[in-house]
Amino acid sequence: MREYEIVIIGGGSAGIAAAIAAYNKGCSDILILEKDKELGGILLQCIHNGFGLHRFKEELAGPAYAEKWVDMLKDTDVVVKTGTTVTHLTSDKKITYVNKDEGYVTVSAKAIIVSVGCRERARGNIATPGYRPSGVWSAGTAQKYINMQGYMVGKRVFILGSGDIGLIMARRMTLEGAKVLGVAELMPYSNGLPRNMKQCLEDFDIPLYLSHTVSDIRGKDRLTGITISRVDENLQPIAGTEIDFDVDTLLLSVGLIPDSALFEEAGIELHRKTKGPVVDEHLMTSLPGVFACGNGLHVHDLVDFVSMEGEEAGSSAAKYVLDKDYREACDKRSDGEGDDTLALVPGDGIGYVLPSKIHGSLMEDSLEIKMRVTRNDRKVKLVMKAGDKVIKSLNKPRIAPSEMEKMVVRKTELEGITGTVTLSVEA
């Protein structure tokens, strides 16, 4: 059985960045496995601009952003297998994949980076009433048909969900000549970035119905219309608030879920909130030597941050492969030895925190902690506490669930702290 230093599952922006970072840290025997025929992942269908401002200091379309990473990868000796689907990941770090040239193959690795991305929630996840006519699409699938295959999915369109892909598709459908009658959002606030709210809805006079959901779908063979209703505090439709729309297309932009099948098979602990794996300060999962990054770990708001997280995972994986002392320390902690773990948990106003745990002795001099807030608010502070002791606080003029919040904590600030650390939003 062929053993690699590092195998990376997924060749999107996180996987490519991880491979380059690991190579630059000294690993030369690296393999990327990508199920599609080209590297780049979801970026290839995102033809709008707005990518690269943080990582490359320039504004790029999705394919151009991916091309930059692919060009950098060409300067390495990383082996890439496209058109290759990973079917199994085991707890002893064996990977089984299949492709048309090699057939069914099993390899092993000293370290594995899983960067498989996420999937869209579909109609079955939200229990929308009505028949199942054609014309009901997930927003990402519709984007792929329009941008990559040149197929127009509809002419009179309504969108459920105000996440970024839903907002971007409202603009895209309008530019292609469709009439977008509106966007409904279950929550009392938009889940999209402010710039997408402005550029995709306001600039095209597309109405946004907050605290609304689709309460009926009409049509058997093809969608003929929908009804939206205002929802109450329990997110249930309120009778008497119905609004009807004659449409032939409904796009669902109702959230993304990390693709966790491989983690589950390997027995890796999953996070209750994100549905991705639980990771430590080095993006290592509960299985030593297996790292996670990108939207397969948690759903990001910007692809630049996906790539940066991939670089972090690649550097960590290289350290695990090349640094014997670090590797042995990680393996011991998985067996419960020398445990100096701090658990990071969400408090009031925080949906989840990443990483979920910190190993004090293995932590670098500083660590960037990411957190997703659960409400829109102004003039608040993010507070890190151990019991009643405030470790750190950060004033914020505004917060929003659509934007990831970050806090840098130094190793010296955690000295003497044990047990659980809570992060919360305070006035």
C-alpha cells in the first residue's frame, strides 16, 4: 500500500492552499484527491467578482481566484488526481478512492487534510408544503446551470433565504432577463453580507420580506405560484398574512451544511452546531493526524478566509509529519495523557466558537479565535471569561450573524486558566 506524507481530500480553495503551505513547510510527498475534473471547487461557477480582496489585495471573479491558486500549485511537486472520488476514510488513516484510470485504490498517509466543502440544504430539510413540481431549485444548482451550462432555469422567480448565494442569484437572474419578484427571509434580519444586500437587491429594487417564509407551493408538473406568510416568534406562519406570487421558479437559499460523511465514518467527533468536526488550535480533529479546513469544517462568509484556513491546516499537518515531539504529544492527548485542554464554549449571543478546544502546552504564542454571533446588535463587546474572570474583551460598534467575528488571544493570557472558557456578547 502506497503511503504519502500528506493526503488532501478536496481540491477547492482550502485544499490547494493547504497543499502549497505544507509543501513550503518541507513536505514533498503530497497528494490531492478531487472529485471534479478540474481543481477549484465551487469557485468555478461563481463568475461574479468580490474574491481576493483580503488574500491578494485585488478584486477577482471566482474562476480567476481559483486560477491564482492553481498557478501557485504548479510550482510545487504536489501530485493531483482529478475525477477521483474518495469513498472511505478509516480511523487508521487509510483512504480509499476510485477513478476511471486506476479503479479502486487504497492508500495511507501520515497526515490527512479533509477539505471537502459543504452542501446546500434542500427542500426536504425545511419541510416546505405543497407538491413537488419542477422549477424548485437550490440556489447553487441553479447557479451552476446558468453559469457553467448556459441553461436559463426560469423567467418569473422568487427566492427563499437571504444568504449570499441567494442574493447573488437574485442579481444574476435579473441580469439574464428574468423577473425576480422578491426574496423572503425567515429571520428578522438578512443572512447576507451588507455589500450583497446593496449590490444585489437594493440596486435592482428587489423587495426583501423579513420574518417571512414560503407557506404554499402550487403546481404539479411545473411550478405555477407560491404563497409567503409572515412568521411569529416561533417561526410559524401567521394566518391572514399570506401574499401570493405567480412564478415559475423558486430558488432555495436556506443554508449550507459541511459534508461530514467521511468524518462520521472515521469516528471523528462532530460539532453539534456547525455539523463539521470538532477541532483544536491547530485544526486537528479528534483523530490525531487528521485535520479539517474550509467549508467542510464550518461555513465561511468569504473565500479568502477559506484559503487562509487551508494554509493554516497545511502548516499544521506538515508540523505533525515532520516534528516527532509534536506528533507524539498529539497522540498522547488522544489517549488522555497529559491533558491540559481548555474547552471553548459559546455563551449568550454566540452560536459557535472555533476552535472548540485549546491544548495549553501545544498552543503557539497567539491564537485567532473565530465566532459566529446569533443576532444583529450595536455597541457591544465580545467577552472571554473563565468563570467570573474576564480574560479578554473586545468592543464592537456592530455585529451581524452574516459576518464572522474574531479575537486574538495570547498564550500568556491563558496561563493558570483551566477547564472551560466562555465567549459571549455583552452590552
